Amino acid sequence: MGNPKSCFQCGNKGSDIYGYIMCDSCKAKLGLFSDETIKKHIAQYEKPTSKRSYKEEIDYRLDFIEKDYIKKRIKLLDIKKRLENI
């Protein structure tokens, strides 16, 4: 998968961001939230109609995408293995 310090997206030199190597250019394209944007989201989740806090929502979403990733990876690995016998 290239140099261990290469951006996983484009292969350019990068640095660690939450366990993934990413270059500054790709990081800029991510659209990471500013503190002000995060504060606005927190305020929206403090409304009485909210079922969970913003932190709980983020934890829920991280758990959901992790499980979804695992299911999709297993499916693709199964296809790859079965292609060897076809």
C-alpha cells in the first residue's frame, strides 16, 4: 500500500491523523468542522426534542459506520476468495 508515511488517498507524503496517514491537501478537502461549527451542532442537540446528546450522536454514527464497513469488507473478501475457484 505504498510508503508507511504516504497519504492513503493520493500517495503523497503525509502525517498521522487519528491513525491514518493523510497529506495536507487531502486533509484540507475533508472539510473538517471548526470549533464554532461544533458548538452550533451541540446547541442543536440540546433542544428538548433531541433523543441524544451530540457526543452520543457522534458515538452512534462511528459505531454504525464501523459495523457497516466490517459487513461490506467481509462481503468483498468473500467474493475475492470465491473468484479464485470460478
